[in-house]
Amino acid sequence: MPLKMFGKSQTLRNVIGIAAGKGGVGKSSLTVNLAYALQKLGYSVGILDADLYGPSIRRMLQEDSLPKQKEGRIVPAFSKGIPYISMSFFRSADKASCVRAPIANGLIGQFVRDVDWGSLDFLLIDFPPGTGDIQITLSQMANLTGALVITTPQKVAIDDVRKCIEMFDQVKIPLIGLVENMSYFQSKEGSEKNYLFGKDGGKELALERGIPLLGTIPIDPKIGQYLDAGESIFSSKEPVQGVFLEIGAALVSNLKEIKKSLRIVSLQLQDPFHFQIQWSDGLIHQYRFSDLQSKCPCAACIENPQVIENSVSAREVRNVGHYGIKIDFSSGCSHGIYGLDFLRELAK
Ligand SMILES: [Zn+2]
């Protein structure tokens, strides 16, 4: 059986999760406007709408073509050059609230694995709101390069987004930054800013957690008008588009910093008994499956060490978040997670 290298990461250069602790803070509209901004900055961008419960991104993007099946893979829908896929293509809207965690995880896994995204600089994933199993599994399955969190200035929203930040810390997904939405209202350019929901909530949280504040988005009816019409704010001369360009540029520059840290660039099967890891600092090392299985860190293998044959192969090797890999051995265990530090140590 061939090895499935999860995520086809060689074609998705950056996979960014866009998350919020709660719904109604403008996560989907940020996802779409950020995609337009990155496109404007010259990058290729796709969108995976994984928010199974909220209003759909599909309403904000008017599709030029619908998704199709092709040779067992899903060709995404396209809107203004942006490939995107949404759960709303595959179920009726009224069933949304019935999607339970295992089903949701299966569907999301399929979207990440089976959608033919082609070659993209950025895949933006609109996360379902919350910090439960679905969000944790999604972070790991999608092999996120980093996450961006969005909040509104109110204390209740800040408390929820704090949980969201903690969740990403727990699964070791780097936080690229925080965006504050509905920050202020300004009747016209240059006039006084009214902080209707409180001032600097996002700024204070960013300081507290040591993550950059990428931008503050004003309350501007134009933002909603363009999205509701399925049009890009960049097709206009609305001044508010500058806010999204700033957020896009800040995202790109913070990602460069994050990428300087050590990580796995590619996983490749060499032959049935070996695979190779290429590290971000250029080091390439070959690992033998039997060697790794004999060092399986899971509780069962540690308590009952088995005799491992040299001919051990694997059904699947995949990234687990940013902290390691998981191997489904052809015979025996598939539970152990091999951390990056451990793998790096073996490569010495
Ligand atoms: Zn084990």
C-alpha cells in the first residue's frame, strides 16, 4: 500500500487558521477580505470554510464555477480567482446544527486531503468558533503553519479569545497575530473615533499574550455591503480596504519570523522500510520504520516491549500539528507520536 503523505504540503506553502473563541465577531468576513488583500499583494490564495455552524462564506463569494469530482479528488469552486470549498456545497443549510464532532472531523479531513488546491501561497481556513475537539483536530489535521485570532473589544469576547489562544499554544501552533474587529466608528475620514465597545481590548490582550496586533478594523457599513453583494472591496476605492492590506502585509512579515524556527519541510517514503525528513534548516535524514517502532513512545509499547522485525513498513506517516509525526505501522502500533526534538536527536 502506498504511503499517504498528508496534506500535500509541497503545494500549500502556508496554511493559516482563522479562529475566534465565539461566533459573531466577523471571522468569516475577515477571512474573505484577507484573501482579497493577499491576492492584491500578489499572492495566490484559497479558502477552506470549515465553519460548519456559522453563516457561510459561500454567500460572500459568488462562485464563478462549482466544485466538481475529478479522478477521485474534489476540484474546488472558484470566485474571482480564489479556489474555495465550503460545507454548504455538500449539505442543506438547515442540517448544519446536527453535524456532530466525529462527522465534522471526517468531513474536514476529507477537505484537507482530497481537495485539489493546486499550488497556493496561502490556504486560509475559517475555523468553527469555539475551542473543543473539532478545533483541536482541525489544527492537527490541517498541519497549520500558524493561526490568526480575531476578537471584538468587549471583555466577554476577549475572555473567549484567550481560551482560543491557549488552545493553539497547547497544540503548538504558532500564533501569527491578533486582529480586533468593530474597534471604532468614524463618521468620516479624519473625524473623531468612537469606541462603542470599549477601547484597546485587543491591544491589551496582544500585550498580555506576547502576540502581535496585526490590525484594528473599524465599524464600516461598506465592509458588509460589498460582502453581501459578493463583491470585493478592492473593486472599489473605499478607504477601509487599506486596513485589510495592512493586516495582510503584517501577516506575511510575521510569518517570515515564525518560519525561522525549526520544523519539518517534507516527509518522503524512500522504500518500504525507510522514510526521509527534510528539515527547515536544510538537514535531510533517513529513518528506518523498524527503528522507530522499537522506540515507540506510547504507553502500551513502553509497558510491553515487542520484538520488532526489520521488515516493518508503514501504512501512513503524517504530521501532527507542528510538534511531531505519527506513524501507522504495517504491523502493530499506530498510537505513538514522535516529537520533533526526538526525531532531531536521532538525526545527529
Ligand atoms: Zn506504541
